Amino acid sequence: MKWSIAPLLICCLAVACFGQSSGIQGITTDESKALAPGAKVTVTNVATGVSNTTTTNEQGFYTVPFLGPGSYRIEVSKSGFASVTR
């Protein structure tokens, strides 16, 4: 049992050494908590102004990987709905 866990621990430690970036993920919903597929999600680094844009999938899920350290602004928009910024 000890030997089967060792490779997993080594992999976890290796990932921790390269943890220089992160990501944001979430699910978009409307005011009634219904899923919002096809919404545009823009994540902007407040300090640099660099933006990453994605679109939510059929379940309203989005992910924006490989973001460097910093503060981010997230804007979600969809036709027929008011935009939301956090």
C-alpha cells in the first residue's frame, strides 16, 4: 500500500513546485437560478489589463486556466440579459 501512494505524492510535489499560475472556473445562472449556456465570460487582470475570454458550455460552466498572480475582474454577458461585473 505504501508503494502505490508514493508515485502520487511525488506527482503532487512536482505540481506544487510549478504552481506559478492558477485559473478561474464557475457556473453562470440567471436571477431565477436557471443555467446560462452561451454566455461570454471575460477575465481581466486589473494591473495589466490583459484579458482572457471564453464562452460557457451547455451547462453554463466556464473555465479560464493559466492565470498569473494578481487581482482579476470578471464580466459575464449574454444577449437579452444585463451584464454583470465582479
